[in-house]
Amino acid sequence: MLEALRSVLLDPTLLAVYLLAAGAMILSPGPDTVYVLTRSVGDGRESGLASAAGISVGVLVHTLAAAVGLAAIFRASELAFAAVTYVGAAYLTYLGVRTIRESELLDANDGAAVEGNPFREAVIVNVANPQVALFFLAFLPQFVDGAGHVPTQLSVLGGIYALLTMGYLGTVALASSAVRRLLITRPRVADGVRWLSGLVLIGLGVRLFVGGVG
């Protein structure tokens, strides 16, 4: 029983680093934030909350796909898993550089209403984005304890990410006007979050590569 429990528990140090990194990624004012803001300002807070829930469900779908795919690769070949690790490190570094270089993560949308079901559309938008899938394939493996049960630990990490996403985007929906005004009228705040997110991604990429080499 204890061995089974240890196989699914996450290393406390890795979990702490994961929470810090995931928080930095989620707080970045990217497309998800823009979508929730647009829904909240244009259609009301309920639509914004529905959009936040839809995006969080999309995160769970990507987590399931990553858990199944990475577990299959891990079982098939340690060399193949190492290759995925190095590709993930390179991709994370690329994302970090691109995040820093993008100067307009949030535009001055006029808040017009958007047609359609906000929950369903948010799920589709998130699940259909290949960059999100690549992000999870690159991001999650480095926080898995190799001695544990890989699929379960990946699922736990993804579930945590989904909860953090819902918490943040739900707050954005409830405080949409204030958040929007802050990000648009205080570009230095948005730029600071953008730089922080980019540097965290680059740092994670380097950490993942160095860990793979070791």
C-alpha cells in the first residue's frame, strides 16, 4: 500500500518549482486571458466564467493526451523519452524567447459581444491549438519523479494546472473591467509579466536540458 502511494506522490521540491512555474505561465496575459476578458466585457461575467471553465477543461484534455503519449514513449524506449525531453527543452526555450519578443499580448479590443456558447467555444479553441499540446508535452515531464507512476503523476500535474487556470481566469472574469484597464493603461505591468514568463520558460528549458544530460 505504501509503495503504491509513493509511486503517485510528487517530490515536494519538484512540486514547489512546478507551482511557481505554472503560476508564472498562467499569469501571463496571453490568448486565454484575452478570450475571457472579451467574453466578460462583451457578454457579462457569467460568459467569462463559462469561458474560464471551458479553457480549464481543455487543459485536462491536453493533460490526458500528454499522459497517454508520454507514458507510451517512456515504456517503449528510454532513448525515445530522452529525445522527447531534449525536444521539449528546445521548445520551451523557443517559447520563452518568443514570449519576451512579443510586444502586444493584449490589444485594445472594444469589448464587443461574441456569438456562440462560451464554454463550448473555449474548449474547442484550447483543444484545437497544437501549441498548447506541444507546451504540455514539453512542460510536464520535467516535474515527474522517474521512480513513480508516470501517467498518474502527469495527470496530477495537469489537474493542478487546470485548477490554477480556473482560479486565475475565474478571477479575471469577475474583475474583468479592472484587469482590462490595468493591462491596457499600465503597459509596464503587462511587460513585466511577459518578461517574467519568458525568463521562466527559458530557465525551465535550460534546466530540462541540463537534467537530461545528467
